Amino acid sequence: MLFQHVAIAGLAHIDAPRRLTSDEINARLKPTLDRLGIKYNVLEEVAGVRERRLWDGEVRASDAATLAGVKALADAGIDADRVGLLVSTSVSRDYLEPSTASIVSGNLRLPNTCQNFDVANACLAFLNGMDIASRMIERGEIDYALVVNGETADLAYEKTLERLSRDDVTEEQFRDEMATLTLGSGAAAMVLARTELAPGAPRYRGSVTRSATEWNQLCRGDLHHDRMVADGRMLMIEGLKLAKTTFVAARAAMGWVVEELDEFVIHQVSKAHTQAFLKAFGIDPKKVMTIFGEHGNIGPASVPIVLSKLREGGRLKKGTRVALLGIGSGLNCSMAEVVW
């Protein structure tokens, strides 16, 4: 999917305010760690997550997404009544129904002509939402679209720490659920627009996507128990294989050469995953902003949050070529390009 008429008119992120350190988690789990003979700090030494962010009080996915949406609309300088599409891409959700998108739409007072729906595709959903919105803009169906994401890991932490503190938890159960303790909370939003409505704004060139859905069992989130069970080793191995296949497609479709791209916005999972990714593609670490150490894995929000932080830090200049790289459990992979 390559686009000629799509611009990023607005971009925003919200950092959840409360910090939960890995030291605090280890202190709470010390009886279990001692009983199982686990001596090292897996969260920090292996995953590289020193702390993660959580919300204060009861914050729902729609609340977080709404905050980011308000900020992105203000950044774009447009009124809510000009939005023709709202896509919510959160893994977290308020209810099974109605859609989180409908709640955010109501909160933002979007017009009754604005389509709204959820897109669920694990950590890849925000990039999917960008593509869906861009197709509609490219065809001239809408002028503006708002893609939002709000992640709330708070309850998952509470339930997981409670389970892992039990006297009967096994080493296998502990290992399977450790990935949950790398998650983080946060929110992001992006306003996409027809280029003539946002002159001088960054261009969204498009994306390529590939899948390896035979590996759909490697990471599964359980709605009933607020937990995630993941095989981190196989996720890394098969995820990298899929990423290499996707990069070949990106090179053919968008003319990618690693050395010619200025910034790489990679889905933030862990230190081990990031290091393996950079090595596989020969990416200069200086071109990659990492936030997992302070924020954990914020799911689909991590790519737009890093993009927003790059802009906030002054690293995005006119003409900067930015690669957006996402892999979601399932497995699915998308690689996209933004020209600032």
C-alpha cells in the first residue's frame, strides 16, 4: 500500500504517571523467587525493563485514548466535527461491547457522520489503523481520520503478581507469565489528513505487511484471568524470520536501504528483542530511540509514542525518513515509512 495524498497532521502521546520499578516487583515476588531458586533479575537483566508506567486510579482504555485524541486534534489544529473516521487500536478495552471506539467518539463529541470502530491485531493494530484510514483518505472518502490507542496494564499487574505470589506456582507457570510483567500503560493518537489540507506536514508513504499465522499460539492474552502467556524465545526466533521476509517486501515496494533511512521506530518489547532486531538488519543503534527500559512494552501504542517522542526531542527534521517497524503476536508484521 503506497499513498500519494496522506499526511500526518497531528500526533500526540500521554505517559502514564505512576512508576513501578522492577526492584519493587522483585521484592514482592521474593518468596516465590527464593522457593524456585531464581537468582537473577530477569525483568531488568534479560528484558531490560527497569520500570514501567501505570495509571493513577481507575483509568479505562477509552479514558486514556480520549486524552491522547484531544491532544492530537489540538496539534492538528482542527475541530472534532471535521473527523470522518475514528479507529481505536487498543489491546486494552473497556468492554466486549460496545466498541472502545464508540466510547472515545462519544467522549470527543465526534459528528454522527464519523465512522468509528475498533481494530484488534495485538501490537500491530495502530499501524493497521493508519493503513485503513489512509486508504479512505487516498480514495477521497474522508478528509481527516483519528487513530487512537490507550493501554491499561494496571489490572494485569495486580492479578499476575497475585498469582505468582502463591505457594503452589511452578517454575513453568512463572516463566510463562513473566512477559506480563514487562507491559506498560500509555496512550497515543494520530490525525491523518489529505495532503492539501495539511501543507508541509509529514507524509505517510505507505506500508507492507506479511504474516506467519502458523505461529498464532506463541503469545496469548487471557481476557478471563487478565494475564498473558508467552514463549519469548520462539517469539523472537519466528518474529525475526517474519521481519526479514517483510523487509524484503519493503525494499521492493519502497526502495528501502538500511543506510539511507534516518530513524527506525521499532515496536518496544525488550532489550533482547531489540538487540536481535538491530543485529539482524545491521541498524545503527543511534538511529533507534528505545523506551522499554522506562516504560515497558506498551503494545500498539509503543510505535506512535516513540515517533511522538522523537519529534518532541527535535530529532525529526524536514525530509527525515522514518521507518516504522511492528510485529504482533499472531504472527503479523508491518513496515511503514514516514517522510518528515
